[in-house]
Amino acid sequence: MEGQREKLWTKDFVLLTICNLLLFMNLQMMTPAFPAYVSGRFHANDFTVSLVISLFALSAIVARLFSGEALKRGKRNQILIAGLCLALLSSAGYFWSGTIAMLLVMRILFGAGFGMVSTTFPTMTSNIVPPKRMGEGMGYFGLSTSLAMSIAPVIGLGLLGEYGFGTLVAVATVLILLIFPLIRLVRSSGTQPAKKMAASHHAPKVQFFDRAILLPCFLNLLLSITYGGLISFIALFGAEANLANPGWFFLCNAIAILLVRPISGKIFDKKGHIAVLIPGALLVLAGLLILSYTTTMNVLMISAAFYGLGYGILQPSIQAWIINLVTPEKRGMANAAFLNSIDLGIALGSMLLGVIATATSYPTMYRMSALLMAFFLFIYFLYLAGQAKRRKAYIAGKELGA
């Protein structure tokens, strides 16, 4: 029985990881293609382009707040099916969006569906991963997101360039459609802890957030702001710097993430977040600084590798840290908060860094992003100093008591 409980690679774990891959393939194929499509099709300015990214993210945030609470009450199936249907219909709806207003409506609807589904998948997964292997398990699960990041932007931009927006939309829609039969094969055990807790309380308290996870969520927000600047403006930065295909940044970035994620998860499980957060933040900072001085494809690849290694270390470690800080019935809320910090960061990054880029330049914008990671380290060091001070006071108190 002990060996069974410690088993990570179950059928459900594999199926949920594949479903998550398909969901994020849709997202990562469409998102980098939208700025180029919206600029060309509707002759939109930078602010309108950023709305396509930010409105999606903001609607996903709102949907996740309610999804986390619904998952705590054991309503997994309702949230999952409703979210998948919304994602499917809005993905297909892009094809008929002849105006920028209609396209933005579809982005809002997709954001809501994506928010519901992307909260449910990691919550189901965290409930079947052995607690002592949480960092490793969520790291491997996160590889599905990383794999999508590595191949989907290149596929999406390629389909848009070669075959047009309609073909891109058709492929993205089919990816969501494939999730429906796969998810039926997953057993319901993934939400048992939440169901039991919901059943044991007549009126469970509504809680959209827990103060215990405030720090890791804030750190993840800072990291995600930098990613918002990348996903929104790397294509425009590349065109300005005369780079052949800046979309390859995402491929190199995600290969680095794929390589480091399983290792960082195991280090987290053995030594805690202090062993991974500092080197991860330094690598992201270095990647952004190198990017800001990029003039050739080789330097672009080096910056992508640094950023990817850091991002691959940080994000699954922060997610595992957040999950470990809450009780099992609050994992839906915790995962919602983690994912919301990503989407809020991407939305803020898309808008604020876009304003900076307009006022200055893309290289200056990426240097400002690097400063955010310096702030990340400053906040984290303050937290560590506070922890050390409290530990010292506790030990001193015990010695006095003895």
C-alpha cells in the first residue's frame, strides 16, 4: 500500500497532463499570433493589441476566483465541462470575428473557459500526486505547459503565415475537442479530498484567497509581468532588430524549461524553496538583460536559454510551495490564486511594459523587466531575514523556558 501511495505516474496523472498540454497548445498557438493578426487585419495600435492579451487574462482571473470555490464544494464536473464548452465555442468563434470588438468578446469568453479548466486540471493533479513528491509531480505536470510553450508559438505563427488565420483557428479548435474523450477516462478520485471536505461542512466558508500564500503569489506575479512583455512584444522587438524569426525565442526558452523542470522539482522536495528561487531569479534577470542587447539570432537564443532555465526553476517551485502552504480542501483556491497571479502578471506586463516601450524602446522595456526580478530577489531576501529572525527568537524563548 505504501508503494502504491508513492506512485506518481498513474493513468490519471498521464491523462491529466495530456489534457493540460492540449489546452495550453490552443492558448500558446493563438496568443503570439494575435498581435501580428490584429495589427495586419485591423491596423490596430499597440494599446489595442495589448487588449487582446489583457482582456483574456482578466476574464480568466475572474473565472478562477469562482472556480476555486466551486472545486472546494466538490463541483468539479460542472466546472470542467462548462469551461471546456466555453473554450471550444469561443475558439471556433474567432473564425467569425469580423470586427475587433467581436474578437475581444471571443477573447473574454475564451478567458472564462480557460480559467475554469486550467484551475481544475492542476487541482485534480495535486490531489493524486503523493505529498512527498509534490514538487516533482507538479514539475512533471508543468512540463505539459512548457512543451506547449516550446512548439505551439512556432506552429501558430507558421500556420498564420502559410495558411492564414482560418486554418490556425481550425487547428486550435480541434485541440480543445480532443480533450473531451480523454477527460472521460480519468477516474473521479482526483477530487475526493475536496468532496469529502465539502460534504463534512453544512455551509463551507467562501474564501477566494488565503493570506498564507500571499508572498509566493506576489513573487509569481512579478515573474509573470516579465513574461507578459515577452509574449506580447517579442515579435515586434524582433522585427525592429531585424531578426529572421523571433518566434524561435519561445522554442529555445521552452527547451531550457523542459530540461530543468524535473530537476528543480526534486531539489525543491529535498531542500525547499530557498535552494531554487534565488538561482532561478538570477537566471531570469540575466536572460532579460541579454535580450535587451540582442542584435543577432545567436544572442537571442542565449537570452532565451537563460530565461527558460530560470522560469523553469521558478514557476513549478512556486506552485508546489503554494500547494504545500494550504490544506487539501483549499488546493482549488490555491491553484486558482497561483494561475491568477500568472494571468494578472501577463495582463499587467502587456499593458504597462507596452506603455514603457512606446515611451522609450523595446530594449529599455526589457531592462525594466530585469529590474522587476531584482525587486523579486529583494522581497524574497526580506522574507528570509524575517524567517531567520523569528526562528532565532523562538530558539531563544525555548532556551529561556528550559
